[in-house]
Amino acid sequence: MARAMSVTYREAGVDIDAGDALVERIKRLAKPTRTPEVLADVGGFAGLCALPGGLSEPVLVSGTDGVGTKLKVAFATGVHDTVGIDLVAMCVNDVLTVGARPLFFLDYFATGKLDVDVGEAVVRGIAEGCKQAGCALLGGETAELPGMYADGEYDLAGFAVGVVERSRILDGKRTSPGDAVIGVASSGLHSNGYSLARRVLEKELGLRMGDRLDELGRTVGEALLTPTRIYARAITTLLAACGEAVRGLSHITGGGLPGNLPRALPDGLGARLDLGAYERPAIFQVLQRGGPVDEAEMRRTFNLGVGLVAVVEKGAADRAIEALAGSGERAWVLGEVISVGDVPFEERVRF
């Protein structure tokens, strides 16, 4: 009887050689993100990073997130080198809200069949995000999982770690009624609300990713793939300029302003916001009209052009706006902190 030939891992759907090739490309991408605290290059079993000096009580701060269905836009357009920036942003911006300095980032990239060029493009975006955040791309994991994902698709998860001096942790506890609420502009949708956005654009309006909208000044796909702002430099500048006058920070993600701003405020306090204090970006106007989507749903789903909120002493508002502008961010007084008493979480932000 003829002997059967041995079945290989590649025939089962996993290409080890492709994975090794991607790791070599990742090493080149990660090298420019290296910081003085990094003790080993990418490629080992674990990443090594020392704590920076000069801290008497260093506290580690961690955050993890993904990109959500924004990935569907990357699949549809074939543009894969920006979602990595979003991945870093969604994790790092959370870490920044307590006043921490981002130290390092790790990613998890999973796909059914590894395309080395696509994987490299994704990690190129991750490396760019790390540069913007001032942290090291310390390592990650690439998983080829046949049968788990549709052809040409993948999933991403990210993990960020930062450090802050215990005495300088921003926890919102010193916030008082009358403190100013400063809005900092988003670059667009960031990485939230994409299931609703795609429903409106593709189903209700019948648009394709390559269609150009004059109102947006670009194609639908280009507008949707605009990377999430990374606020590392802005927050560092703000804290240096305003110090203890900064009471708290809120990263505006899923849930919008009503679902995120209260997380930076102590119990009993809320905020009264003026959404007429700034011009809402065109992408939100397109979505609201195109659904149509009612205003309450817009507020609880999208950031509406506000990617970050800083709560500062009223007398420090102008100084805070000037510092944020100096770091390249557009900022304005969005409202003020108010007493709300014992009310449900979602009622603490009023418009």
C-alpha cells in the first residue's frame, strides 16, 4: 500500500514562513519608536521596559481597546495603514486621562490567512501612532486562524501601559461647581459609532466608499478613515501650563459626551454644555440628515467633534485654551461644571 504524504501546517492554513517574514518587517517599524526605558528589541517572548527615573511613587496605568467596525472601511477601501493609528489612540488617550505618560504599547493582530503586505501596513500605522504618543512599540502577537475570519479580514486589539506619579494622578476629586469645561476638537468620528455611520451612508444614502461628497471635500472612505487624534502632546503641554488647575480629563468615545464626561467628575456634579459654542464637523451633519438620526441619538453615539474634554479652574480657562492651541489643538469653552445632586448617570450632562 502506498504511504500517504505528511500533511503540513501550511496545508491546514497556517504559513509560519509568512509570519516570520512579518516579524522581520515589524522589527524595522518598531525600532524608531524605541525609548530610553526599552531594554530589548521586538522578537523575544516578552518585552522589557524599565520605569523612568525621577518618580518617588510611580503608578502604572493600563488601557486596552480595539478599532471596532471601522475595520470594515479598511477592508472595503483596501487602505490599511491608518487603522493602526486608531488602535494606539483608543488605548493611549484613555491612559492619558489620569495624567500618565505612555510608556509602551503592544498589539494583537489576528486574521484567517496572513497577507504580509497588509500586516505590515497595519503595523506601520501602529508604529506611527506610537511615535505620536511618545511611547515604544514594545511587541505584540500575530495570529493566523484559518476559518475564524472572512477572506481579507482581520481584527485588532491594543494594550497601552503608562506611568504617573501617585501625587499627580488626575481623579476629578478636586472639581467644583463653576469649573470650566474645555472642549478639544476631534478629527472626525474617531473610532466610535461606525455601525450607525455605515448604515446611514451605505443603506440610507446608497453611497459607496469611493463616492466623493463635496460637503466633506473628499470621498466617503477617506472621511471615515481619518485617524483618531492622539492627545499626548496636548495633555503634556496643558499640565505643564496649568498644573493643579487641571481638575480632570475625559476621552470622548462610545457613549459620546453624556456617557464619558461624568466619568471624570465626582458624584453629585455634572456639566452644562453649549453645543452651539463650536461648529459641528460636516461628517456629523451628513449623518444626522442622512438617517435621519435624531439629536439625542447623535449625542449618545458620536463625539460630535469633541474628542477630549478638560475640566479646569474657571480662572485657568484662557490659559488652558492657549496651551492646547500651542500644541496644535483647537479648543474652546464648552460649558461649566454644575451641581446635579443624586441623578442617574446619563442625566448628569445637560445641554
